[in-house]
Amino acid sequence: MVSRSADVRKRVKGDMHSVSRSWLLLTGFILFYVIYLLLGALVFSSIERPVEDRLKSDMEALKQGFLNQSCVNATALEQFLRKVLTANKYGVSVLRNSSTSSNWDLASSMFFANTLVTTVGYGHNTPLSDAGKAFSILYALIGVPFTMLVLTACVQRLMYPLVYAPVGVLQRTGMDPRPATAVHFTLLMVLVMLCFFVAPAAVFSAVEVSWSFLDAIYFCFISLCTIGLGDYVPGEQPGQKYRPVYKVAIMVYLFVGLMMMYLLLRTFHRMADLHGLTNFLQLPHCEEAELDDDREPIIEDEPERQSPASPRLTEEGATKPLEPGSQPSYNTINKG
Amino acid sequence: MAAPDLLDPKSATHNTKPRLSFSTKPITLNPREESEVVATVMKWKTVSAIFLLVVLYLVMGAAVFRSLEQPHESAQRLAILSQKLEFLSRHSCVNQSQLEELVKQVVSAIRSGVNPAGTLNNHSSLWDLSSAFFFAGTVITTIGFGNISPHTEGGRIFCIVYALLGIPLFGFLLAGVGDQLGTIFGKGIARVEMFVQWDISQTKIRVISTLLFVLFGCLLFVALPAAIFKHIEGWSALESLYFVVITLTTIGFGDFVAGGSDIEYLDYYKPVVWFWILVGLAYFAAILSMIGDWLRVISKRTKEEVGEIRAHAAEWTANVSAEFKETRRRVSVEIYDKFQRAASIKRKLSSELGLSPASELTLPKKTVSVNFNEEQERERGEKEAGLHGLTTPLAKNGGLFLNGLDPERGDISIIEHLK
């Protein structure tokens, strides 16, 4: 009896210590994050601003030139431009060649639905009507967790042939677990980069006329991280041949690429687990470890009732930093 | 069995049937047991099923979007074309190619973030410090509005490197914030559970408190900001809500961006928006993971139920076949026994007739040696298999008892009692 209360006291103390430690870590993270943002802002600002100024002056000169050589007055031009820009925001172009293909035929709509559901969200064409916007809200709220579930399930299935088996092979050749996982992770990363960044970028830069290789790599990266700025979207050129097939192929690429990013992330998380990083930073463990915990229900029940870290609402936080919409947790609907 | 707690994934897994869990401590492949192989096979089926569902979901969405949006798009297109024609007709000194050239330049300028409509004298840049800060934020959270995007090669390369490091960093942050949110929430629930004197089951408390959490969070992170945006940005109610949802799920189209219009904003507006995005993301992550957990629990439950039904059916058939075998064996034994008895009686009679009628027929003793466990189990099995009625006359009644021949199998061995 005495020992048990001592144990409990020790555990409570340990809990309190870890709680204060977690708060400390959190504030540390927030501070670091703010500093990181500031740094990024400074760099972006210094790189982009001069270019922007130059473009502004170019535009001004263009307008003046146009106005000088024609009978149009400034206000009429402004009005016209405003209307053109509003239309352009929704993907409707006033230029000559683009009257044939619609932005909302079946393949493009499916592409749009896909960007919605994987949270990439390019924004090159967006719903115009109110009904479309309302439907997008509902569709996203249901579709995003659904997709995350699928991706996680696929990744779990893929872990066996792609991660566990090779690591097992490496270990059987005599390596320790830690270096084996590190070696395997680097190999996997190189492979993924080659297959999902370099190769598709080559294809894109060949198919899309105005894209350079760097632009294509930039596009691949921005899409696979689900940032999806939308400044580059493939398949939007007027007169694109086989547009539906192309769009579907891009969709498949995005999906598989996303899965591979997930896989990478998970492998990294397992590796960090093994190396003790997650313990040190008090981050959630990779969920397979928790499956082992589940095997001791009787012991766990009491502390679970008391400890407030209850429903793991956002536990998977860390496991999903990279991917889909960085909704870390829901991305890692990892319990399955 | 208490209803599994929907909200607590751990308890949900506690209440499931025999869990197929893999030991993963060493990363080496453990020699797989039969059950593990079964689990991976089943998962494959589930995965393909869910995958098909997702594809169907996408197709359905595509069809709906097309039917909703295409008419609008055609209307827009017609409108802008008529505008163009009107402009050209009104200003006859402009020919079409000049106009197209201008429009092309303007559009590409817009994509670079410079808005040529309106005076270009306003000194607000898209890349001043606060806007760049906002942009960095959208990159790291993977929202990626796209109303601002880097256009120089250096800017793009830096963007890639920046995102590579920043996204995991933000992920950790989000994990921390989400954890704290969950902790606060859990503490609140624990306190409520302590104070509540009524006799409500824990599950109900948890369900109600989760609903409250969802409602309260929606109010704080969705409804309130939407109202604020509607007021400050001048969007409609639906547009504000649309912006909030699209941002907090990190889809981030960029057609609506808080702080992206040409309005005079207060100084602290953008930082507050950024802070709201951070906490709102954690909240949304919590909600979406809950939805995902429920989906998984539902799929697990249906799998279980299917598994249970299958197990029942298998058990039933096993019982039935066992019973039939037993019956056949007993009947054949009985026949043999009776034959033996008839033969011995005949011998006795013939010997008596032949010798003397003095010997008595001793009543054979009735001994019952029952293997209790077996009987109970069999009874239970029979009950479940619904074959109870069939076996009772054979097993229990005073009239008929059977010789069990194989004591090793733990059968009931009872010596016949002659009536």
C-alpha cells in the first residue's frame, strides 16, 4: 500500500514536471516559429520587392502608351480593365483563343474536386455561384478527412514492402537498427525525389510550353506539399491537346505523390521515435507504439481517468507536419 | 458490454474483439503469425474499398460542380465578350490585337500581384514586411492562397527551401497547440464529471461535452471571425463563411483573402488574422481527426459485426456437424450394445432353460460419470446453435442413456438403466 501511494506520488510529480515542460516547449516553439516567419518575410521582401517595382513602372508605361496612341480615355480603360480582371479571377479569359474549352467540364471539375479534397487548393478557378460555394464547404468538410483516411490506410499498407522489409534486410546483414533506419530513410528520400520531383518536372517542362525546368520543380513541390499557390497550374494552356486525359493523369500523380510524402513522413517519425527524439521533444509517438499500450487496459484505466490528456483529439499533430493541409492531426488519422 | 466510447479511440479499441496487433518494437520483421497475415489481407480489401469510395466521391463532386458552375461560367464569358465588343466599338481607334496585347500584359501583371486598375501611386506593396510575413505564414501552414506568389527564380528556390524546413516546424507547433487544446478540454470534462451529481453515464457526458466543444469552437473560430470579416472586408455572409472554411482546412484558394483587398486596414488586423489562423487550424484539425476517428470506428464496428456474424455461422455449422457425428456414433453404439445384450440374454435363457432358473437378474447399477465442463459447454453450444431440443432426450432424460465408449474425449459415460 505504502509503495503504491509513493508510486502514485512519484507519477503525479512526474506528470506535473512533464506538464510544465510541455508548456515551456510550446512557448519555445511559438517563439521560434515567429522568428522563422519574420526571417522569411525579410528575405522574401528583399528578393521580390525590386522586381515588383519594376513591373509596376512597366505597367504604367504600357497604360500610358496605350492611352496616348488611341482615343480611349483613362476612366473607360479603367472600367474595362476592372471587368476583365474580375472575369479573370474566375478563370474566364477575354483573349481570343480560349473560348472553346470550359473550366468546368467533367475532367476539370474532377480536378477541382481533387484539389479541394487534398487541400491543395490552387485557386486558378474557383466556384462562382453561391450554391457552388456552399457545396464546396460541405464537400470539403466531408471529403478532407475521408481522403486523409484513405491516404493513411494506403500508406500503412505500403509501409510493409517499402519500409519494414528493406530495413529487415538491412538488419539481417548485420547492421544495428538505428543506422539501418537512417540509411534506409536517406535512400527512400532520394528515390522519392527522383521519381516524384525530377522525373515529373521533366515531363511538365516538356509538355507545358512556358515552363522552365525550375518552374516545373517548383510546381511539383508546391503541389505535393499541398500549399498549392496556383501560380502554375498544368493543363491550363489554351489549345491543350488531350486535356481531360492530361488532367486525370495530373490528379493521379498528385494523389500518389501525396501518398509518398506521407510515407516519407511516417518513416521519419518512426525513425525519430527509435532515436528517442519524440520522447525528448514530448511529441506524440508514432501510433504503432500506442497499439502496444492498448494491450494493458487494466493498468491504464485509472491513470487515464485522471490524466487530462484524454481523447487524443489532436494527438497525431506531429506526424503530419508536411502533408495535406498541415492539419497535422486529421491528416494522420493514424489509428487505423 | 458498455457502448464503446466514440470519443476516446483508446476505449474504442479496448472494446473490440480479439485485436490483431503487431509487435513493432524491433523494426525487424517478426515471423508473421497466421493472424497477422489475415489482418494485412483484410486491410488490403478495406483499402481498395475505401479507395473506390473516394473515386466515386470525386466523380460525384465533379458532376455537381459542373452542373452548378458551368452556366455561371458561360454567363460570365458572354458578359466579358460583350464588354470587349462594346469597348472596341465605342473606341474605334483601338483595334483588336492592340487590345488583346494590353489585356495579356495586364493579366500577367495581375498574376505577379500588381494591380494596374486603379492608380499605381499608392505605396502599398505586396511585398512590404507585413504582407511578406503573411505570405510566409501561408506557405508554412500549406494554405497557399496564391494572391501573392514569388516570381523571381531566387524567390522560388528560397520558397522551396523555406517550406521544406518550415512545414515540419509548423507541424510541431500545431501538435503542441492541439495537445494543449485537448488537455484543456479534457481537464474541463474531468471537472464536469466530478461536479455532475446526476446519474448520467460517462459516455453521455463525453458525447455532450464533445458536442459542446464543437459548438463552442465553431462559434469562436468560425462564426465570430466570419462576422468580423463580413464587416471589415465587405463580403457577404456566405463568402465570409466560405473563406473561413477554405482557409482553416488549408485548402486556400485565394479568391478571398483577409487583408488582401485595397481597404485601409488597422495595424493589428493582419497579426490577429494570423493568430486566428493558427488556433483555428488546431481546432479544425481536432474536429477533422474526430470525424476520421468516428469513420474508423464505424468501419471497425461494421467489420466486427460482419466478423461476428461469420463467427456465429461457423460455430453453428461446427456444432451441427459435431452433433450429427455424435448422434450417428451413439446410434451405432446403441445398436451394437442392444445386440450384445440380446445375445447375452439369449445365452442366459438358454443356459437357464438348460440348467437351473435360480440365478437372478441383477439390475445393473446406474452410474453416472459426467464430465461437467463438457456438458455445460455442450449445452451452451447447443443452446446457441438452437439444437437444444434435439439433444436433450439423448443426453438427460431418465429413460435412455447411452454408453460412452471413449472416456478420453470427455464424453458423458453413463451406464444404461434398464427400465
